Amino acid sequence: MNPADLSASLLTIVNTVVAGRDGTPVAIDDVALERPRNRDHGDWASNIAMKIAKSLGANPRELATQIAEALTAVEGVASVDVAGPGFNNITLDAAAAGALAKTIVDVDADYGTGDLYTGVTVNIEFVSANPTGPIHIGGTRWAAVGDSLARIFSAQGALVTREYYFNDHGAQIDRFARSLLASYLGEPAPEDGYGGEYISDIAARVIADYPGELSTIPTREEVQEVFRSTGVELMFGDIRASLHEFGVDFDVYFHENELHESGAVERAVARLRDLGHIYEADGATWLRTTEFGDDKDRVVIKSDGEAAYISGDLAYYLNKRERGFERNIILLGADHHGYVQRLMAMTAAFGDTPFYNLEILIGQLVNLVRDGEPLRMSKRAGTVVTMEDLVEAVGVDAARYSLVRSSIDTEVDIDLDLLTRRTNDNPVFYVQYAHARTGAVARNAADSGVTRDVFDAGLLTHETESILLGTLAEFPRIVRQAAELREPHRVARYAEELAGTYHRWYDNCRVTPLGDEEVTDVHRTRLWLNDATGIVLRNALALLGVSAPERM
């Protein structure tokens, strides 16, 4: 019996109990199960009696007793106790609990998937670094988190589009072009420009790509335009290549410049004007965002006729909605916290629902540490640590795992020395090694003649087997919760828990016989449990974009 089956049985029982009482029925469509912290309290626990007792005018403990009596009769349930003010502690019989191992092996990669967002169109925009330099370490965190979140949403049935927004319109592009030109001319970088080896690298590539002689171009402005157009494209290419090597590929690369060249800004302003939220004052065009919770109204078109920064946000959001995306999620750095209120006001102004049609996830800083000292700058970028620096130091798997295993709300210190160690205190090694160990056990089993031609769930009676099965049973709930709360770190922490549980089982329960010992059905059934664990570890790592090696 898996948790979904048990939850369905409990739901049926609760609805039956509620329907049999006097008074107005209570609508119940979900029953949550939790793993008790103390395994002596059973395999699963439910507080449903306490949740519904007040609305029924019932004593929660008496209600829990009714539920326990009915649930005890369900096949596969060994016992149900009532604890405290109204908890139900449920213990499954060994066969019912052990059956999960075969279920996991049978469904393989589908184990852990769900239907939370089936058919929902989701646009996840992340990284979106300015095309003026390599991806810094903060953007690298968003690459890991955003891609993992996209994978988790897909596992819950969502129709996900990964989108990258290139800020290729505005002053930063001019500064980039002037920096490239200065490098070509041998001049110091502009005071407000960009430095680092990558600028001279890009400038040299622009010169190499130009079909003629730059020295023959008559004006400095025209030379700068060559560096602007070609340099930006080269930087785009470098960014895309870095992301691809990091295991992140986007479905859409959207250029900000298109919004201004296609008339999308004007269309968005016209839509908001029709809705009655645009007004003119002091020679400028304003969006009345204070009606929707913003601290002040926002200028959309400045008095000189230039589009203000928010105008691009208006056009881009409307563009996404017109492309059919019901849920739009944007991942931003901590320095963008002040944007949330105005973007939610914008969403409401369009007639949409803030925090539903548009969500903003704010992430905190990342610090790289080596030899106990923080890394301050990159050889290539000059002023920041980049994605390439991290990958070069620890590899893609360790980089991605370390960046996604903590809540985005917390600042993260990445210990580069730790992540290069092949020891159990390195979390990514610990999880990957557990998966590799399941593969080694399977290979040794094959050499010893242990096959999966017999499965008797009632033989999985060792205490560590009960704990391992319970941990495996948690995976679908963890994935659903990670999607619902936008917290992919829950999958990483779960993988570490499962790895530890598996290692303890491995130390206590043999899959292959010792010496001349005969192969028994216990060995064969344990092979199913070993292989089920390998599948769940592999599925969890896949959601994080991390490989699951067969050998280490």
C-alpha cells in the first residue's frame, strides 16, 4: 500500500464518518499524511480528526477513535492508534508496506510524478543576465534553481516554457560597446564601462569577424556601432554556451529590444488606457499603480517621449499573457526586492491576479569560499565570480547541487574545498555514491545468481527495511510540495535523507548470499528494494539536473 492508496482510504472513511453525523456535512477533499518523527508511533500519522472536529461540533479524540475503528478494517493496515488530542497513528503490515518496492520498479521514471499542475501553462523566466559580461555567481544560482523548478513543475504535469530575457535595450549596451571600442583603441575602459579579460577577448573576436578593415570606417560612432552589434551577439553566444554546458537550455530567448521595435510598449499602454489606469501629468504618461497597492504611481512614458523602465515590463507581461501563459514566474536577485510591489500592481491593472498570474521569487546572495577565505573576483570577469569559475572549480554536478540544496531565501556559502572531496561530508558525493552503490549491489547480485523473479513483500521485515520503505514512500509528496512551495531544495534534502537511510540498510541487510549460502527469496526481494532505491535517487537527481553515476 502506497501513501496515495492509504490517503484515499482514509478520505473515504472520513467522509463516511462525517456523513453519518447530525448537522451540516463538511466538504473534505484531501487528507494529508505525515511520517511520525518517532517510528514507534507507526508508519503514518494523520491529524484530520482535529482539523474537522470544530466544524462538526465534535470531540476530536472521539472522532479519531471512530476513524481508527474503520481504518483498522482496511486491508494492509495492521493497527491504528489514537494519540494526544486526536492524532491517528497508522501502522501497515509488512506486506502492505513492502509492496511499494515493486511498484517503484514497475513505474520507474514515473515514480514521483503527480498531477498538481496538469495542463497548466507555466512560463519560468530566470537568469536573464545583461548581455554585457559572463554570468555571475548569483545568476548561476538562478540557473540551477530555475531549471530544477522547471523540471519539478513538469513532473507535476505543467506545460513549462523556460525563458531568458535579454536586456539588449538601453544604456548598458552603450557602455558595453564603448568598453569594446576602448579595448580596440588601446584606451582605458570608460569610467562607467566594463572591465576584465572578457572585454579584450570579445573585442579581438569582433575584429576577427569583421569582413574589412575597421580602420577604414570614417567615424568613431560607426566603429562603435560595429562593436555594439557584433559584440552583443558574441556575448549572447558565450552566455548560451555557458548555460548549455551547465545543463540549462531555454525554450525562448526573448530580446527586450523587440518590445520597443515592434510597438508592444504602445499596445500595452493603449490596453491600460482602455482599462482606465493611464493618465497624463507634467508632460509624462503615468500608470495609476497606487490603486493596486503600490506606494506611488509610475511614469510609463517620460516627458521627453522616452519609454521609462517599467514600460518594458508592461509590454513583456502582456506579451506572455497573449502567448497563453497562465502562470508566469520570474526569478530575481535580492537587489530587485523593490520591484515586486510595482509588478504586482501592474498585474492587477491588467485585470489579472497578483501572485497567481505573476509570481516573483527573490533569491539571496552566494559566496564562494576557498581555504576559508571568500573569493572576491574572477580572472576573466575582473570584478565578479562567474559560472565558469564555479564549474571549473568543482564541476557541473557539484555546482548545481550546492546551489539548489538551500532555500532561495537564505544566503549561501559554497565551500569549494568541501565540494571537491570524495567523502560523506560532501553532500553531492554522498547522494551520488548511494546511487552508484545500488548499481554495484545489482551487478554483484547478478554475478551471484540473485534475480528479481520472486517478490514477497512480507519478507521485508528488518527495521531498516521499514524505515527505507517509509522514506521511499515520501518522494511523491516531497516533489509535490517542492512544486507547490517553489522550493526545489526540498528534493535535494530528501535525496540526502534517502541516501543515509539506504547506506544504513546496506550495512544491515544483504542482497547477495555469503560464501556458499543459498540464494533465497529474501535476497531476491531485497534486490527489488535495492533497485527501487536506485530509481528514486536517480529520479530525485534528475529533478535537480544532476547526474546519477553507475560507478564512482
